[in-house]
Amino acid sequence: MPKESAEEKLVRMMQKSSSVAAKPQSAPRKKFQFAFSIAALNICLFAGIVACLIVLGLELHAGISLLASPAQFPPELRGRSSLSETALPSAHSVDYYLQQINERDIFNPYAPKTEHPAAQGLAQQMSKYKLVGISWLDLPDTATVMIEDTDNNKTYFLKQGQQLEGVTVKTIYTDRVVFSHENEEITIKL
């Protein structure tokens, strides 16, 4: 077999490559690409906004028509036929509520007010109380008295105008306190 020269090998290779190139090859499969432009996105968003506005308009129209029609309740839920038959609570004036707030001292336990018979004298009623101390800041309005109930071992902190078992603190001095009830007054000293 004759030996092939380098030039002949090159020619033979070129012929093979040209025959391969001449054969129709199947085109490679392209992947599907979804192209979406900004303009198309804006059109979709605008259509969504219009649809939402239409739904909102329909809901408003339905709500307004429900407001115009009278309410229909089943007989078992109707109850009383008119508002005048219903007992509505009445509100007190603002002064009533402010008085309730000012009367209650949050530093003392709550004790319901009890009325004492008028025959009992103020001195006898206040005999079980002892003045323990008086405190004040820089103004006389801030004065507070400390009264001890010797029977129950309780201490009450009272300001001027507050009450202890129906007896009002009339005046607070540096060494004594004046209580009043109706037309009677009593002074308790330190």
C-alpha cells in the first residue's frame, strides 16, 4: 500500500468535512422563551384596576340599596315592638362622675358608706379614732391626716373635704384636725 503524503491526507479530510457539511442536519431544538414587555405589563395592570373599580362600584350600590330598605328580623328575634318600651340607661351629669372619682381614695380599701343614727353624738362616734400624724408638702391644700381606728387597727389617710363614716374633715392644722358632721364639730389633737 502506497504511503499517503501529508497533502493527500489533508485533501481527504477536507473532502470528508465538506460532505458532512452538505448533509442536511436537523436543527437543534430551541427552548421556548416567554417575552413580556413593560407595555404589556402596564396594560394588564390597568385592566386589573378597572376590574377592581367596577367591583367596588357594584358593592357600593348594593350597600346603599340595603341601607334604604327597612331591616327585616324574624319574629323570635324582634323582642319589644318599640323603642319606648325598652328601658335605656340614663347617663348622669359630668359632675356626678367627677364627684365619684374625687371621693374615692385609691390608697385606702373600699368601705361602703354607712349612715349612723342622729342620736349618737359626734364625740362618741369619733372616740375610737386617734390622730397619728399630719403630712403636707409646700401648700396647705396638700395636707393629709393619718387617723387610726383603734378598734379595727386600720389607718386612714384623709384630705380636707373627705369623709370618714359620714364625718367630714373640715380643717387640717399642723397639730390638730377639725371634723364636722351636720352642725357639730370636734377637734382631735396629736
